[in-house]
Amino acid sequence: MNRFSQIIYSIFTTISLCAAATDRKVEIKLKDLARLQGVRSNQLVGYGLVVGLEGTGDKDQTRFTIQTLTNFLQRQGTSISPSSVKVKNVAAVIVTADLPAFGRAGQLVDATVASTGDAKSLAGGMLITTPLVGPDGNVYAVAQGSVLVGGFAAVARGGGNSVTKNHPTAGRIPDGAIIERELELNFADRPNLRYALIEDDFSTVVRVVEAINEELGEIVARAQDARTVDVKVPYVFTGRAVELVARLENLSIQTQPKSRVVINEKTGTVIMGSDVMVDAVHIVHGSLSIQISSTPVVSQPNPFSDGTTAVANVRNVTVTEDAGKTLKAEPGTTVGQLAESLNAMQVTPRDLVAILQAIKDAGALTAELRIL
């Protein structure tokens, strides 16, 4: 049994034992199960310059960096022609930040900086004042500060070897953006609340409605579809929507996880849920290996002849086909049993992906198959 098979089998066995000890139902708080509409962050973006780099900035051919630098100097009272500027300690960057739902003027938020030119590293640089705008074009925050990079790029002088770790052309500025404009939001006086489940499920949305109505003692919640729950703010909570949300978000909702198989074809990783069952199916697994090799052959001419030496290639084709392996899965086969049988067949991760896809197409896999 290879290392990958041991790990997967261990995970399957542990999950199966846990599933047997419970009824596969869990209690989740409403705030972890659904999102409240209107309470979310907003994305901000800006374009700026990082200065103070140690020769790792944008090169001369990155003209928009030079143009931005000369425009900045002109606003500071220094007029200079872009053609006369040649610096390597400046890099043009895109700056992003998230404006919190209830962000207030003067509040500090983190900013992310990423190079847009051909700079080699932003390590040691400082972002100069950069306005951050929202989708409506208004400036909501201003970013500035030293850039922290979680990597480095080292190049030996004279064009020698170079070493790069992680991504030195992107970094963060903790508390580097200050909010200048607030979003107009009067949450406390809202007459209605709307919750949206993270995953649509009819059974779960009905349980959410029942839990809210039971908690408040009146019919105020109503399901609109498999994901949406509308709640009318009761009279006793008029102007106190914050208190109502605080009371509802800690409600425990009983949920039952969906049967799901997640496959990452790039890495060959397969993760199954605890309640994945396989119906009656026969699996025949075999492999065909074709190897083509080329052997050079040199032909020498006879002595004192006018011939020339010739080189030819002789191709050898070898075909190897392993005997097929058959696996019979009975109805109600558990995850652990399926994993044990596939491990016994010495199935590789790549073959396991193909087998599961075939079982799903055959209608024997009672679970959602998600391929990443």
C-alpha cells in the first residue's frame, strides 16, 4: 500500500467511524450558515507608486511608470521632462482594499499592493499617497505606508545567478489605508431582514424559518426559495434591528451535510464525504503501457570505396498490457470498504479519478461529483 493510499484510507476509515457514531446531522449557528443581506464589505482600488526600492523597480521601457512619476513631481511643484527621468527605485502598483460594511471615517484598514510593470521586487519600498475609489468613482479611502513583502529576489552582481522566494512583487500594508468617506447606511431602522444561505437547500431553509419564528414567538420569517429567508422586524424591535440580529445569529440550526465527492484532476486528490454510498457496480481496472525507443545505427562504407558514413535510427515499439482487475461493489458499500478495495487493486490517484467519474456516469454513486 503506497503512502497516498494509506493516508486516504485512514481518512475514509476515521470519517466512516465518526459517521456511524452519529446520525450525520450537525448543529450550526445561523451566522455561520447564512449571510445577512446588506452587511458586506466593498472593494476599493487605486493606482500609485512605490518608491525607495534598491534598484528593483520598473525598467526604463515601462513608460507609464515614468509618466506617473513626472506627473506626481509636477503636482509637488517640480517640472521635469519624462525623457530625462531614468530611475530604478520606483515601481507602478495597483492598490486594493476592502471597505467594511460599517466602516467609519478615520478607521484604518489593510491595503494590498501588486506591481503592474516589470519590477523585480517591492521589498523595502514605500507607497506614496494613493486615493482608493469604489465602483461609483468616489474616493472612499487613501493608502500610504511601507510595503511588507513575504518573499525576496536576490541577483548576483555582474549578471550571475538569481534566487527568488514566494512573490516579491506583491505585498501588504497593515492598517495602510484610512477611510475618508462613509457609506450611508441606517441599519437600526430597517423594517426587514433578508438572510441568504451559503448553500441552497430546501430542508435547511425550512429549519431556519421554524427556528426564527419559534425564537420570536410569532410568524415573522418566510422562505422565498431554497436559499432566501425574509424576516419582518417585529414591532417590539422597531428601531432595534441590531439587537434583533444579535439574537437571531446565535440560533442553532440542525443541518445534514450533502453527499459529495470532490476531485482535483491536477493533483489527483479525491476527498469523499462520510455518507457517500455506492450501489451495485462492477469495476474492471487495467492498464496499457506503450513504450517507443530509438536506437542509432551507424553504417560504414567499404575500404577504398567512394561511400560515406550514414547514421540511421531503428525504432523499437514495446506494448505491455497488465491483466485487468475486477472489483464488485455490493449495494450499500461504505466509503471505507470502497477505499480498502481500491487500495488492494493498487489504484493510483489518477486512476481513482477516472473510476469515480465512471461510477457516477453509471448511476451507482449517490453523491454530487465536483471536479476542480
